[in-house]
Amino acid sequence: MEHGTEGRESTSSATGQRRAAIIYNPVKVDAEVLRAAVAAEPATAEWAETLWFETTVEDPGLGQAEQALEAGADMIIAAGGDGTIRNVAQVLGGTSASLALLPSGTGNLLARNLDLTLDDMEHSIRVAFDGADRKIDLAWAEIRREGGSVDRAAYLVMAGFGLDAKMLSETDEELKAKVGWLAYVDAIRKALRDKNRMRMRYRLDGRPTRTVSAHTLIIGNCGSLPANILLLPTAAIDDGRFEAVFLRPESAWGWLQIVMKVIWENGVLRRTKLGRKLVGRDVDALRYVKGKRLDVLLSRPEEVELDGDSFGRANAFRTWIDPGGLTVRVPVSEEEPTEQ
């Protein structure tokens, strides 16, 4: 089995109490407000003194998570956007330490897919210190560059090529900070002007290689986006597999098919028992696949993104799932049943 990190065990404090660490993005989080909220949470009395780490532009969470584990953290609270959470999760993957979320970004994609409460700091802190552990899958990617170098990174929600990644690279960060997801509207407009399609060869779970031409490829460890958009309808964060979709519209009609399928069928009909009976067949503009490992070779370098972060250009890409590779904190009612 492939793993992104060596298995490491966190160590509790000398008093026998569990120890928590908080890694926060100072751009997204008011540190003083956060410290006051943690101090006011009664459940912290059962824990050793909390460790605090601040992210920087140079190190958005990886180094801080390593330091937290070395200091004996049993749980790390990631307070920031999707990038902060992804970096912390990358270090925690394969360890016994758990990840708690204090979502503070624009997308909050993992929190949405776990149905966690958003915009409620006190509740998120309570779940961290007094919640339950839940095992979820962790996705890994190897990104091969033009010069032959390979970068390895984890992701929790989605990885993407084509229009998806171009949209992110075109997004104005200042506008995003002011108006949130509305900033992507202008980015989509810019990305759609690129008429070039991607040609790629891909191999799924060791099966024969296939060739496809598409505008976009998105691989999802889970499937929901903001605004009630269910992009990948059968993706589940704890089933040991990913779901991927190739978007390949040939015309305006193809884009309309995609909108109807994603927004109406996935976003509305699939959410009810009756609606699922009305879902139509797959359309030509979309191709869905599921698997545990995907190898992609592109005909030319393309932009790639992981959980909303741009990772530059790649000419080859490999992704796989580490089943149950990450432990997250959830409300007690969501605790996984124990085996009898």
C-alpha cells in the first residue's frame, strides 16, 4: 500500500492528559478571539495546556503540524481556509493524531462534506475538545513536472485539471477576500475563453489505458461544493474510492447538459428518494468513473489544483486513496459505531 507519510504516533503529555495544538492562519482568524474562545470551553480542563502555532506565507501549515506532533499533540485544530486544513491533514495522514476543523475560509469544502457547522467558532471548538473521532479517506497525488521532478501532496476534497484549475489561477485574490465565491464568476468567464481542450491518456485501477479529450478532469474524495452543488454524486469520503468526472462539451448544448446534470439532477433530484428515480442516463458531455488509483498522461502541461490551491503545471499525474488514512473530530452523535 502506498502512503504519503511514515506512520508516526503522537505522545500524550507526562500527566497522562491529551494535548491539543492549534494551527491558525492569522489572515483568516483573529488570534485573540480564538484564544478567548478556547479558554472559555469547559472541556479543555480535561486536556493539557494547548499549543499554538501560526502559519506564514512561507509555511502554510506543514512545518507547524510537524512541530505540533513532535511536541506531543494528540489533536490538531486547523483554523483557516481549505489550504491550511489540507496542509495539516497531509502531515497527520497515517498518524494516530486527529484533525479538528475550525473552518474560516471561503470554501470550507471538507467541513461542508462532513456536514459540520460553519461560522460558529464556539461550536467548532466544543466539537474539537469534546467530540468523537471518525476515520475518513485521505487522497494523495504525485504531480510530474516537465523537467521530470515529482511533487507529492495530499488532498481531502478534489483535484482538478483544465477549466477547474484555470478558473482558480484566474481568480483575483483581493476580490475573493471581499466578495467570496462571487469572485469565481469573473474567473469562470476568463477561463471559458480558452478554447483548447486537453488530450490525455489515463489508466484506472490497472485496467487498459484509454484516451480522452476533455475541457476538465476533476477527481473527488467527496462530491459537494458550495451553493448546494453536488458535482460528484456517488463520491463518499469513507468508501476507499474516489469518483472522477471528465467534462467534454462539444458546444453550447454540451455546457447546458452539464449544467442540467450537475445543478438540477445531482443538486436537486438526487437528494430525495423520488427524485433519484427520475435521474436520467449519463450525457455525452460528462463521463464519470470510480476507482482507487488513476494515472494520467497529458499531451501538454496543464494547470493542476488540489483543494482549491494551485499546484502549477503538470504533464503527468497519479492519484490514489489511503482508506481511513485520516482521523477527524466530529460531533458525538456522528461517532462511528463500535464493533461488537
